[in-house]
Amino acid sequence: MRIAFSTLACPEWTLSQVFEFGEDSAFDGVELRTFAEPSMQFACEPLLTSTDKLRRMASGAGFEMAALATSCRFDQPVFPPVLGRALPTYTRPISDAQAFVRFADDLECPIVRVFAFEPQGRESLASFFRRVGERLRAVADSARARNAVVAVENAGAFGAAEDLAALLDEVDHPRLRASYNVAVGAWCGDDPAEAATALAGRTSLLRIKDVDASGMPSALGSGEVPNREAIEAFFAQGFRGWGVYEWDRAWAADLDATIAPAAEAVPAAGDLLRSWVTPLVSVTSEKLRGVRTPDAPVTM
């Protein structure tokens, strides 16, 4: 299991600053948040830089690009009914996400994060599942031809792990995986162990952040979210993907709050995450080194 931080923490940093920070941090990589070209919302918007330059910066820093986090969603309604499936508006969510898959592949970034989201109006869950599933399957098909996977995050109608697992079952595609946000799952009533079991073998991203009792961002380990328990539970189920730390400075204005800059908040979170993950890896390594001998017990 490797750890990364999201550029949601540092919207004012350039990409050069992101990689310079990562080089000296406890993190193994970075998740690049994109709002799509020609967005200027982030100074570190990856689509404003060539893929060749991004790869060089990452390689020079010895820092991996763990994932490309998008705002893609697939719940847009079909209008007019039936005939709307033949219109470009029906396939637009697919083509937009496929463009991100191609961009991520050019970056040598293995994961594209997307959302499914929620039913529109009074439509049935069956109709909603079918529409979202068809679109997600098409995007996952494009990832099959690239060195990428599509990770759909628990949110909206799929906030709980069991709901996200049901969506993965519906699409049933090897390139469609889970991005599990522990805070969202906790808000939906998930138990970490049960969530890890529901998504076992199908999770590429484990999203880590903390909030206080009022729902405001707080320093990792000081809030209400069972992040450490989730890491341990997912690790026990074989998870070896990326743990992505989110510090929601990008949304500070929306939250009507002042949130500490990344340079103050993120390093401590990286050190704490490393302290949580390292013992898990060490215990596993010890088990893997166990050998059956006449004088030694079986250790795995």
C-alpha cells in the first residue's frame, strides 16, 4: 500500500511546486485533480501542461502520479426519452471520460477517478442503474485498450460501500474499480470492516480525510472519521492500492472557512499515514518470510 496526497490541498501551487514538495515528503505519489481544459481554477491543473513535461517532472522528483481525479459523472438524463439515446448528449459523458483515460495513459498515470451519482426526477432505480452502467462500461472498455483503470467513487446514490459494490456487480468489468472515500462511507453508516469485505479485491483507491463533529475538515487523526480502522480493514482484505489523503483547501471558500495551507497540514498527515501503514507492511513481510522448519513454528 502506497500513500499519495490530492492537489485539492494546494490549488495555488504550480505543478513544479507539487513535485518539489513530494520529493521531500513521506508520500509516494500525488493524485492530480483536474477540472478539464481550459480550467484555470488550479495553478496545478494538469491539462495545462504537456504530458511529456509532467512525466519528466515526476521522474525527476522520484514521485509517482497515482491517479487523475476528475469530476466525470454518468447520471445525465436521456431526453427526449428513447430517442435521446441517439443524440450526442447521451454519449457526451462517455466521450469526456474517455478523453481523460487517454490523457492518463499518456501520463503513465494508472487510475482515472470518476463518479456515478444519483437518479434524476422520479426515474426508477432499475433505469438509473442501466443508464449509468452502460456509460461506465463503455468508459471501462476504453481503459482496457490503455494502461489504465477507471475507479468510481462512493457518492450520491452510491455513498455506502454495499451500494457501490452493487454498481460494480452491475457493470461487471475488470477495468472498473472502486475509489472508496472513508469519510463518505462513515457518513452513510458504513462499518470499516464490512466496507472492506464488500469491496474486497475491487478497490484501487482508498480516500483518507478527517472531519470534526460539525463536518468541517480537521487534522488527520483528530476528527470523527475511522481512517486508521479502514486502512487496517482494507489491508486485511488484500488492498495494496493507493491511499490518497485529501485536505480540502480547494473548497475553503465554499465551506466559508479558513483552512491551513498545504505546507502546514499535509506533511504531518503524511507522517501519520506512514506510521499507520508501515507496521502493516512489516507484519506482512515477516509472515511472508516465515519458513516451516523443525525448530520454528509456522508463521503464515
